[in-house]
Amino acid sequence: MEWTDLVQLIEDEFQVSLVVKRIPDDDDIVAINGDPDILRQIRMSQQDWEHGRVFGPEDGLKYLRERIQGAERG
């Protein structure tokens, strides 16, 4: 797998845009691509997004505001 393919995979899975400041070493890419635990974590994170178990920035902020307001009310 090329590093550009890995970046594309992450962008597609998490619906984000990445900026690569340093081209990773080939050894890094091989290690990531060959590590089933890292690939499993990427898949699990995608499932979390799909099932609403992860907050987006706006949802997370709303959740925190509600928790703070609830705590202030007692």
C-alpha cells in the first residue's frame, strides 16, 4: 500500500481531509498496513461514527453545554 492510499483510506473512513506535512517512511506504511490491530481500530471507529457513538464537533459542544447546565441546576 502506498502512503497516498493510506491517506485516502483514512479520509474516506472518517470523512475528513488530511494534510500531510511529512511523507512517511516506507517502513511506517508497511507497519501500519501490516498491523491488524490498527486496521481493526480504523474499522471500529468507522462503525462508531455510523452508529452515532462519536460526537461531531457541534454535537460534542452541545452535549458539553447541556451537561454544564445540568450540573449548575444541581
